[in-house]
Amino acid sequence: MKKLVMVLTAIGVACVAGCGGGGGGDDWSGDGSGEYAGKIVFSCCPYQPGASTVYHLNVINGDGSGKAELPFSGKSSFAPAWSPGNVGIAYFADDENNKEKIFLRTPDGKTDVQLTRGDGRDKFPTWSPDGKRIAYISYRDNVPNLFVINVDGGSETQLTFASGGDTVLWPRWSPSGDVIAYTFNSAQSGVGQRIRTIRPDGSGMAELAGPSSANLGDSEPDWSPDGLTLYFLSNRNRHMEIWKVGCNAAGNEFSAPVQISSLSAAGVQPDHTPRVSPDGSKIVFYGTGADWNDVGYNLYTLNTDGSGLVNITRSRDASEWADW
């Protein structure tokens, strides 16, 4: 741990000059005016039949222009998440022991360090709005639960304590920093997936009331920029669609959920990670569509009122795990 803190502190010096952050190794935040402002970051595996499956990090504009591959880390990289101001990226990848861990890097690849250690598999990072902490899912004893860690590798805290077949997945930190939303999947008969929120100290858990059937459920929440709306995937109407629900500033009171998309009618199957644009006007997600005969995954955008569905990658590559 001491070695990791020293490495990240040294890297923080570079971040002061090159990442837009300040305060040394525990600050990866920026003002949002840099080279990658407003861009979508995602994992992409090029369509190369017979080649090994390797995912590189890419960026693209919301209109589909400007697609570019970031410098390769040397390992398949998944679930990238922008730090505040798009100056750093958290992602998960295999470490030298072939165990999934959380890594932090700058878009230019000059900084790329392993954050989490230990025996568990660590996935799905999300940044606190001040850029000083990461929430993520760790599989300790093969049970996924929510943890928070400082970006210098210190003060790791377990927030949820699922057991007995229950799972916790897909965390997303609110813009206010006061609450983290995530998916809870109960092993109890007749329950299914639910959206929950919790404070970063592990207190104040709240749950959005879900459908009555265990075959139906809600998952993968993301916040509007003002923190007063949660967007999520749900099959409440028997098809997977994007829904939204209003919530209070504390993230523990919810309005009635509303379906906003009609993806099934358009022949599009959303797979994972709906993410809201910085200005709150659009959502990006990845999935398959009839326009590419279900070959590979593409990134799609739509307006937050459900209109304007567009395939922005339009390729046979596997474009996945978008963050905006």
C-alpha cells in the first residue's frame, strides 16, 4: 500500500500540469474545458475474424464524429469512467496475476497505474464528483459488493454486505457526491433486480419500488447532471427499455417511473450502461440493432425524451461500456 501511495502521489504532480487537477495525487478533477470535454469514452474490440479478443479504449463525439483510439495500455480495458472534467479514466483490466482490478490513467496513456489490490475481482468504477474517490464492485468470496477507495489507494470501505446469492452491481455516483445508486439483485424468490441508493459512508440505503414479478426488474442507473433524475434499464413492459424516475436531492424519495424509449419497436436491444450527456440532453448506451443484423455491439444515442435514436458507431466492431 505504501508503494502505491508513493506512485500515485508522484503521478499527481503530472496531473496538476497535464490533467487539470490540483492538490497532488488525490485529485483527478478538471474544469471540463480540455481536449476531451464532451467526448464519449468506450471499450472497442475491432472486428477481425480469427484474431484474439482485445478491447482498446476509444473516444468519440456524441454525433459519431471524431472516433479515435487512445494509446493502448497493453491489456484489454473495460468499463471506462471519466473523472470530473474528463482528465482521467478509471477502468478495470487483468493485472499481472490475471485478476480483474481497477486502474487509473490519463487519456494520453502517460499515467496508467493499478489502484486496487488483493484477491477479489474488482469491476465497474465510478468517480466521486471531486475526483478523490472511486466506488466500485469487488467480488470478495465471489460475492459482489460495493466498496469505496481513495484514489491514492487508502481508506477502502465496504458499503454493502450482500450474501446468500444476492448481488450488488453497476454503481453510479451522484453529481452532488451525497449518494451512490446501484443495482441490487435479490436471490429471494419473487423479488428480482431493484435500483438502490446509499450514502458514501454506507448509511441511508433506499430502494426504488420495482415490478411485482421477479422476471421483471430495473438496473444500471445513471444520474441527470442536476442529480434529480435517475435513468435506468428496465423490462417492466416485457421489453428492455430506458426509463427515468424523479428523485429528491438526498436520493431517497422517488416519483413514479416513466418509460422514455421505444427501442423494441426500432429493432434495437440495449445491453448495458445508459449514460447521460454532460448537458443532460442525450443518453448513450450500447447494444445490438437490426441495422447491423445483430453482428457486434454499437453505441446508440437518443434524446432524454426518447426521440432521435442514432447509431453513432455503425460498424461490426464491438463498441461497449460507454461513458459520457
